[in-house]
Amino acid sequence: MKRTVICTGVILSLGFSGACFAQKSSSLSGADLLEKRCSTCHPSARPKGLKKSAKDWEKTVQRMMGKGAMLSNDEKKVLVDHLSKTYK
């Protein structure tokens, strides 16, 4: 019985991980990523009010990913490119 419960938990966890990964691999623009992914935790106006270099935006986005932002590496690059060109 205990083994069945553990196996079921593992299978469900893997299923949810797959769903999250599938969500990460999209072809959204940098502006769309900002609106859809960043605004889940804070208003999109927050980063829009900042002015940073590409290196600083890279650090910020990496820090947000460490806090749970759902971005693939490709999406991270697209977002950082957008932020650094638009809010420099």
C-alpha cells in the first residue's frame, strides 16, 4: 500500500513537471514573455520603469528564474534581448 502511494506520487510529479516543461518551450516574443511570465508575480509596469544594461537585465532575469520564473534558456535570451533593447 505504502509503495503504491509513493509510486503514484512520483508519477503525478513527473506528469506536472512535463506540463511545466511543455509550457516553457514556446515561441513568444520578448514583450509577450514579459506580459505572460513576469506579470504572474508582479505587475509588468515594474520592469518597464527600470533602465538597465544587457548584463544587468541578464542578472535580473536569472535571479527571477531562481525564484521560480518559468522560462526556458531560449526564452530567457529572448526576454533579456527585449528588455535590454527596450529598457536601457
